[in-house]
Amino acid sequence: MIKRALMVLFLSALLILTSSTYSEELQPGIDFDTAAPIDLSTGSASINGSLTKTFEDNHYYMVRGLKSGVQVSVTGSLRGIEPGLTTVSLYSPNRARLTGIDQVVGKNVVKKIELRYLLAYDPSNPEENTLYIRIGKSSGSLNYTLNIVVEDFFDANSGRDAGSNMKDSIPAPSISRETVTVFKGYLSEKEYGNDYSDYYRLSIDLKPKDEIFVEVDPEPDLMVWASLLTPDGFSLRHNKSESKGEPITLRVRGDWQAGLNTFYLSIENMGGSGGGGGYTVNIQIYSPVIENTTVTSMTPSTTWPWPIISQETLRNIIIIISVTVVVIAIIVLFIRRRRRVIRVEEEEWGTGGSWGEEWEETF
């Protein structure tokens, strides 16, 4: 009996201690330094509270351990107790506001909250990142209930976001001439994330005259600009969507060195102004078409005697020479006729001179 009583007492104490610890974990901070950490190990968490005290204007929470390429979504509602101006905002690790909703909430009025933010790769914090959530008011009082969800939007299934330059690029999946290589990436719309550019490193086993074919197919709310680059940053081809959802292609044929060649594929959405969403990349390698050399006729082929000058060029030269000869002939005929007229005029003038001499002798 005593053992059972002691066991019940122990379990009650443990339950009280656990509840107390859980409550302490959910106690919001009053500023960034005291922000309460939110556990998202299960992918989501809920927070609720009230801003009712006269000098209690803000509650702060900290979402930490975030990878690049994840989207943090905050949804829920605010219920006004007394009317006032409210805010629900997301902040970066350096405490700069990223996005938020500012609105007046009236008494007994419920306002919906929907925020999202997609995190780009940050070379200064490659492993993890932190966001802050602030619920605030400038007057009145309110209750809030919010759900925080983390979703993965990794580029090319890499477990992170593709960087915004060649140095921070990620390798694309294996590219083979026998199959079509397909992978997916994501870009964020302005104010809904900071992921505006993705770079991929392409390793391709090529032969001379092979053609590289790349197609980028964006989702309906996204417009993209894509470039295929050499390792020194030279653009071999680039193309741009003319409207959201329009796919674009890049085709490059070259006298490649036989073996493994490295290229970079950049995909951007014009600093977020081109919308946001996912895109699908398709890459294929086409070998050059080999002409059929099978002899189909016994008629001997005629060898062109001037290999440097094409037949078309020679024909144009002959036409020009013929026209020139005709023009010269016309000019010569005109000059000869002109000289004949001048000579006749001189002869007539000479006859008049003899008449004058005879007139002088008479006198």
C-alpha cells in the first residue's frame, strides 16, 4: 500500500515537473535576446498566447536549426479583445524584418494570418539558420494562435538550396547520352523568400560535335532566365521566358574535347520579380548525324575544280563580269559616236576658213 502511494506520488511529481518544463519552454520572450526557442523536430509546432498587459507589447519566438532550401510557414489567427494595431512578422538572424502582416484588429474580430518564407543558401551559415517570429501590438489587446510548419524545397534533391554563384553551386544528377536527365528546383517570389538564383554544376562526357540540349520548364507562377556557362563564366547560350509558365531551351553544339567536360547552368527569376515556384530541368546529349556514304549510283561524281570558290560564288562573279563588259561596250560606242560628231563639225568649220581667204584676195 505504501509502495503504491509512493509510486502515485512520484508519478504526480513527474507529471507536474514535465508540465512545468513544457510551460517554461513555451513562455515567449519580450525581445530578440529572450526569444523562446521552438522545437520543430516533428516538422511543425503550435504557439498561443495573449497580449493584454499595458506594457506588454511584443512576444518573440526563435525558430532555429533551419537549413537552406526550407520554407517556414506561419498560419493561424488573431482575436481582438480591445481594438488596436497588430503585427505578425518574420525576422532574419541579424534581426532584419523579412516579411509580415500589419493590420488593425477590432474588438471580438478574428483576423487570419498566413506567412511564408523560403530560405536561400547562405555561405556564412551553410549548415543551419535561424528565424524570429514577433507578435506585437501598439494598442489594444489580443489573443493569438499560430501554427509553424517547415517544408523542404531542396534543389535537385541535394538536401539544400543551390547557391547563387558558381562557387556555391551544387552538382546536377548524373548526365548520360543514353537517358534524359531530369531534376527539379525552386525559386522564391520577392518578399516570400530570398532564393532568386540557382547554380548547378554539370559534368558531361562528350564527343566532338555533340549537342547539349537543356530545357527549363517553370511552374505557372514563375518566369525564368537561364544560361549555360563555361568554367570561366563565359555564357555559351542564354534564354528568357516571355511570360510566366513559358518553358525555355538552350542548345549548344561545339567541337568539344573528348571526355569529361564541366559546365554551369544558372537559373534566375530576375531578383524575385519573375514570380516564384518550382521548375523542372531536362538535359539530353545528341550525337552528330553521320551522313550515309553508301554508293547508290555507278555514275562517276564530278570533282569541282576550284575547291576554294563555291559554285554559287563563281556564278555570281561571271554575272558581274558579263554586266561589266556590256557597260564598257556601251560606253565605248558612245565615245566613238561623240568623236565622229566632233570631226564633222571641224571639217565644216575648215571650209568656212577657205572662203574667207578668197574674199581677202578680191579686195
